[in-house]
Amino acid sequence: MRLGRRRFIQAGVAAGAMHGTAWAQTAWPSRPVRLLVGFPAGSGPDLVARLIGARLSERLGQSFVIEDRPGAGSNVATEAVVQSAADGYTLLLASGSNAFNMTLYDHLSFDFPRDIKLIGSIYRAPNVMVVHPSVGVTTIPDFIAYAKANPGKLNMASNGNGSTGHIFGGMFRMMTGVDMVHVPYRDNPLPDLLGGRTQVYFSPISSAVEFIKAGKLTALGVTASTPWPTLPGTPTIGESVRGFEAYGWMGLGAPANVSADVVTKLNGEINLALADTVFQKRLAEVGGETFGGSPSDFSSFVADYAEKWGKVIRFAGIRPD
């Protein structure tokens, strides 16, 4: 599915201009708010949702109840939010998967830029490209040379077809011309990687950092635009592959016709949280960094993100499970 950047932004502007029909005269929120997460309990999105939910509960005086509804790369949770009343009491933890899915899936029951109002970005995090030590390389240029000399002999693990690691690996393939065999996992791919049964993985940094420090995995490069503080001495992939940059992200969304008052209030509270050093430290412990801005900033970012990764998904012929 091709997504026009103009259509994405126009959808966000139109949604922001409308007020939900269920908007009550009392100040929002006057009762608990549900925050739906499209991934399992204990996952990165779940942890970020709980952090921002606790902060909003404290600031706004109402419970923000986290509901994990995993399935189809967050499509299950997103559909539930789209079908909810646009009264500000059902929110979505939006993520990079929502942008990927606009290209990955041909027949969704909703149109993400039309049906979800993006309220505010919260968090972004890069991955790290790791290899099993048996590969015998320690730099990106050496890896590219080895992969080209041994086409199809390297197995690249991921958390599943259409996952962040799969798609980031697809961009690496697109930009370098290396040939790797994709091995998707429904569970944690790290045990097979640590055992040498797969050789490459674009891993969340928080999942791999202790194995890197112990010498059980070799970090070749981070996908961030600058070196990452928890992996000192590890270069960026972009230092060797010009233009390579990849982050996952999370933020809040709501049904499209949500009141502009709710959007303004929530966005303000998000940005207050992101300015708090304690909250910044907690996001860093989850593996990322604060990533704020206005609703229009968020919509523009997601439009660009969807366009960028849509090209990678089409190039690599990536399809969902």
C-alpha cells in the first residue's frame, strides 16, 4: 500500500480540527483511561506504556489502565482503538509497526493515518547489529566483505516476518548488496544466535548489551545516527554505510475524531514528562531516549517514516507472517 505523505498529514489535521461527539461537558479525564498496547506484557512497548501511563495517572488524577492486545504487529490493538468512541478514554500506544503495516498488509480494516489521530511521540530507540563470534569479523566493512565472499551462508535471525529486526536487516541488504538468509522466530531468537545456529541479528540494544559485554556476541554497529551511550566504542553503521539510520519509536494516538482539547492536554503532559530527568532515566533503562514534539511534528515524522520503510519492505519483498 503506497501512502502519500500529504494524505497522512491532511488526515491528522482534519482529525485534529474535529471534536468527538461523545465529548462530555466535564473536564477530561473524569474516569479511567484505557491505553492499548499491541505487544505482550513485558515487551518494550508494554514497559513504555506503563511508564507514561503512571506519569499521566499521577498528573491527571485518573488511572491509565494498560491493556496488552498482541497480534498482527499491533493491528489487533489498533483496530480496537479505531472502533472505540472518540471520547479520549481509549488510547493507542502507536509504534513503528503501525507505519510498517501500511505497506506490509494489503487489506487492513482501517486506514492508520485517517483513523488514528497522532497525539505525541514519546520514545525512540536504535538497534545494534550483532554477529556470533564464529563469523570472525569485528567491523561492518569486514562483515560486508565476508558476506559477499560467502553469499547465502549467513543466517539473519529476527523476531518474525515484518518485525523491526527483519526490516532493518532488509535496509542493510538493500544498501550493501549482501545476501543473507532470513530466519524468523516467533520466540526469542537470541538462544540460537548465542549457540551459533544463526549468525546475524539486528537486536534491541537492551536485549544484547550484556552478551556483548561478556564477549558472547560481537557488536558491529548501532543503527542510530550517533554512537549510543550504553555501547561505548561501538560505531554507527552509518559510518561505513553512508545514510544508514534506523530507529524504532513509540507515541500516543486516539480515534481520529477525538477532541482537540484532549489532544492538546495530552501532548502537553507528554512533553512535560519528557523534560523530567527522572522520566528520561527510566526511558533510558528501557533502551531508548525521549522523543517529543507537537502532534503535527509527530504526524510529519510518521509520514516520512512510512515512506522510507515502505521502500525497504517493497525492495526486500517482505510479507507478514
